[in-house]
Amino acid sequence: MKIIITENEEKFDREGAVLFTRQALKKPDTTFALATGDTTRNIFALAAVMHNELKVDYSLCKTCNLDEYAGVAADDKRSCRYRINEVLLDKINIKKENTYVPDGLCSPPEKELEIFKKKIESFGGIDYLIMGIGSNGHIGFNEPGTPLDSSFRVAELSLETRKDKIKVFGSFDQTPKFGITMGIRDIMASREILLAAKGKSKAEVIRRIVHGDLSIDVPASAVRLHPSLTILADKEAASLL
Ligand code: F6R
């Protein structure tokens, strides 16, 4: 495990963008897995700037998102699809047919799971997965209590996560109750993982990943077993290490 600690948020975003860009330069046909959220937003925004300034080529890359909110349409501003397009995919020269986000409107949502799995297989598996983390240790939408060998699934969002996502949906009542997500096993199958965490609210969970026991109470603790894991944390998220 490699841990990179940055002095402040600005350096955190820049370091994340550099790691992302470096991967695209190292392997021009990289398949990325992407998480949306406050943690990754500026990393992707800066990677898009680097693409522009340095002419980094994404024409052979593929992307899939880790998750999508069930019941939320792709053209809804609050969906993972809308947000990843807005911040990254619309701004780089990636082919849209080479990007995938589960369809939040699929009914029943379980129907989407086989499509999700097959899509990642057709992309040749995930080379580089970049994700944030919930303050309760969730990764993707795998909440505490999720078995570490879980695969593609429709997962119930915890109350804590729904409260946290008021920042996206405006009110608790509007926050979705379910998400379509890669399981922990699918995340672990990625060839490389970048786990990004910023802010005080992530400090305890980062401490538990690095120093605590492997436990289904902290789904993210599984990544400690990954042979190619980098944790990128700002000073606050790293403050309990
Ligand atoms: C979203 C996702 C979630 C977020 C997590 C942290 O696609 O996979 O696991 O990474 O909820 O969200 P932020 O970055 O907003 O704190």
C-alpha cells in the first residue's frame, strides 16, 4: 500500500489529476472505473484541463462508473451519469460508446446487473479504479455489513449515506433508497486502485483501513489486501494515521 498525503485540498486535487493522467499516458487503452462525488469532482476537472493543455489522448480509453442511483434518470443533474459527463467525459476525447454507467431507470434494477458485469468484461476488466469513500466506510454503494465477496448488486443505501447525499438531492426525502453498484469483489478485481479521501469526516475511516482489522463493518477495509493500492489523502483525512 502506498499512501500519499497532501498539505491541502488544492494539492490533493492536483495529485489525483496527475495520477489519473499518468495512467492514460502509460496505457492509452486503459479501462478506468470512476466514482462521482465531492472527493473526485475536482480531480476529474483538473484531469480534463490537463487533457486540453497537454493533449493527453483518451480516444482508446474506456470508462465505467462504480455505481448509479436507482430511480434516477441519466439526464437528471443529480445522477452519476450526468455528473461524470459534465465534469470529465464531455471534456475529453473519449468515445461515448466506450463509457458506461448503469441505467438508474432500469426496471427492475436487478436487470441491469448482468449488463453491468458483461460490459466490464467486454472492456477487458478494470485497469485503474478511482474512488472516494463514505465516512461510514462505504465504497461504491457497499454499506457496512456488505460481505467482502459481494458482486454486482442493488444495494440499500444506509441512513447515514442518504443524509450525506442531501448535498446532492436537496432533501432527505428526495435521496434514493437504493443504488446499483459494483460489489466489493468487483472493486478488488481491478488491477490498480486509487482511494481518495479528503476532510476530517474521513479521518477515522482512513485510520481503520490503514491500522484497523479487516471487517465487514468497514467495507473499505478490504482494499488493504489489494496488491496495488494507493491512498491519496489530504492532511485532515490523514490526521489519525
Ligand atoms: C459515488 C460513490 C460513493 C462516493 C462516496 C463519497 O459514485 O461511489 O461511494 O465515493 O459516497 O462521496 P463524496 O466524495 O461526495 O464524499
